[in-house]
Amino acid sequence: MEYNVEELSPVKRKITVEVPAEEVNAALSATIALYRVQADVKGFRKGKVPSSIIESKFRKQVYGEATTDLINYQINEIMNGLSMQPMSRIDVDAKELVRDENFTYSIEFEVAPKLDLPEYKGLTVEEVDVVVSDDEVTEVEERILENNAEVKVIEDDRPPKDGEVASVSFGAYQDDIIVEGIQAENFDLVLGQNQALPEFEELIKTLSPGEGGETDITFPADFINENLAGRTVTMKAKLHAVKERIKPEMTDSVAQKAGFKDVETMRKGIRESYASQRKQMNKAAAQSELLRGIIEGIAEFPLPPAMVEDRVDRLLKDLEYRLDRQGKGFQSLGKTPEELRSSFRPEAEASVKTEIFLLAVAAEEGLEISPEEIETTLSQLAMQSRQPLHELKKYYEDNNLIVPLKDRLLCDKASELIYDSAEVKLIAAPAPAEKGAEAAPAGEAKSGIQFQDKAEAVEWAVANLGIKESTAKGYSLAKLQERADKYEEEQA
């Protein structure tokens, strides 16, 4: 085998390969030998079928597989010899092998451009110092106390108030027919915490124990259940009892129920948990800023087009997934597919630039990823996605995702190397905005809490508002964001 490499552009290569007839015949013979072992031909014992008959009977399959196997083997051999890593799919221009004839084919692919690496070690970077306030620890303590609160029936014959628990049975009706999924018996509803639609809570606040009532309610247009969104139903409810939640004092016994040895250990654990998560976030932000500054200092360089398009595709898939969890589609954004791709292109290009730079650093530093590291990462992904490891591994192998995974791990190593060599200066966290501060201009975020998707919003609501997960899931993303904005205003 002989080959010639052409540089079609700074990021595109073409390799023309010439294979002598002897190698062609050897490739055909190897494939025929495999068929001889497996083929079942009438009149011959398995494994004893003459090669000429195998070649004649299975000619199409034999020549096709032999061509594919030969090209794949030679591509790996060429790439290893050139120490070249394709950054795109390899396009093959080839016909089929012909016995006793030389074989010529070509391949084209994109590569990373050559970079003149700037100084990336010993730089200075600012990282926000970790501070955990006593108020944050107290807030977690309050949630623990709420979870351990004793619920006691109030004997007074009166309607419930905000902060109290109403034990109710209810159902939604349309044309006197119960609406499936909107009914419950002896349900404990905490009033004033937005666990239910406001109109329903107002109805409950008019009832005394033993009384029933009804009211018409229109579900929001963006209600999570599309079958109910925008529909008007008659909510019928009966109040059984009014209860109050009596929070206990914080003691070692309460701390033990939360999984800690005692109160002191609990408070220390809360503080350490906050600090650990905040440290990771602050470090990640500082790393990103450090890399951004380095890359901005590099002269413009061409990007592999296929790599950019692939990154745009990934961003669109991520967006589609988030919208799908909200029960929406691309059409809800009011943009054409072309406009969406265009809007994602700057982000995709920045991502590709960063990857190319980090891979260049990894090559310069001789960084490598071992098979054990690949296996460990796949095991972690399997646990996170709750998939069997062997199925996930096969999916990655069948879809040629092992190399991109390896590149990602290399980029992570290179990023850590750059950060570990930097002079990290800890700076104070910015002071929180004071209550009554000037409002943000129109179009800008009103809250520092901004959710990426419904799942994140539900998790936040359960942790910070003390409402049940099932209740939080009943609210739209917009409603949960509204609650987050209000919560932040109240905390300011």
C-alpha cells in the first residue's frame, strides 16, 4: 500500500491510496476463508466448501465486505502512521475490489488547524471565594424542622388560613363528569404556599370543617397537562379538618432523623455541602474566564466546518429536549429552523475554538486517556442515566462516540493542567443587590434564579419553597419562574 496526502485547505485533507493486486487478492482470500467456515452449501460439509464455489455463490457479499474491511484497516494504519486525528466523518470515494487488479481509492476529512500556542501556564486568574452565611445554614435547618413538624387538628370550627393544613377531598367536573387525574380523597393541602391554583385555595378558605363548596376554575394556557390547559372546570371540594403544623425545636434527635450524628455535625455538614458545591461552581466559572482570555489572544484560525455544524446540531437537540419537557416544540419560539441554526452558530464556533485549543495543549503536553478512564466515565454515565453499562458501551461503540468521548476527557485534562499552573487569586463575592435597587432594563433577567428547564425548576421549588414534588410538577415553567422571582424579592 502507498498513499499520498494532499492539503485541500488548512482544515481539510485528501489521501489517495494505491493498493497492489497482491494485497487485493489477499483481502478477498481472507473474507472467503471466513465464509468457508460459516457457509452451508448443499453437497458439501460445513467448512469444506471449495473457495471457488464460495466466491461464485456469495460474490456480492464477499467483494463488498472485503472492500470495506480492507479500507477500514488501511485507514486506521494510515492515521496511526501520520498521527492524524480526523475532526469530521471520513468520506470514502472507492469502487469495489477486482481480483488480480490494483485498487485505488481516496478519503477526505477535516482536521484541526495548526496553532501557534500562546503562553498558557503561570497565568493569573480570579476566583470568587467561597462564603457560606449563617442565614443559609439556618434556612436548611428550617426546612428540616418543617419536615419534622407535628400536624395537629385545630378544634375551632372555622375556615383555614394561610400556613395551615386543610384536609380536603376534591374533584374537577365538566358537564357533571369527573375529569380524570384531578381528584383526591383526604388530601392535605398547605395553604399560602402555591401548592394549588389560587382560585382553588380561595374556595377552601371559605369552608369550615364538614362543609363543601364549588367554583369554576380555568387552567392556565401553559398548564403542564396539555389536556387541561385553557379548560374551564367546576372544582368541587369538601373540607374535613383544619390542621396546624407545630415545628419542633432543633435537637440532636431531629438532626439524627435527617441523617446526622447531632446538631453540631449537621450544621457542619450543611456548611461543607454548600461550600463544596459553591467551590466547584466558582472554579468552573474562573476556568471558563481563563480559557476565554487565552483564546481571545490567539490570532483567528479556520474552523472545521463539519465540526461547527455538528456542534450546532447538538445545541439544537439540547433545546429540543428542554422544550419537549415543557410540552412545546420549535414552533413555539417563533423562529424558522434556519434562524435557530444561525442564532446558535456563534456559541458553536466558540465551543469548537476552545476544543481545538485544548486538544492542541493536550498534544503539546503529551496527555493521554487510558482505556480504564474511558471505562470509568462510561460507568458513571450509565449510573446517571440508569442504563446497563454494556448497553451504553455498545451504543457508544456502534455510533462512533468513543473518540469524541476521549477528546472531551482530554480537553478536561488540559483545562485542569492550565488552571493548576495558574496563580489563583481569591476575590470576595459580589454583594447581593439591595432591596429597592433600580429595576433591570426591559428584556433583561429580573431574577438571578434562571431555570434551564422544568426539571430544574421543580427541584428548586421543592428545596426552597417546601412544596411537594407532585405539586411543583403541576405548575408551568413560567409559573415556577414567577415564584422564584418573588422568592428572591422577599429574600432581598
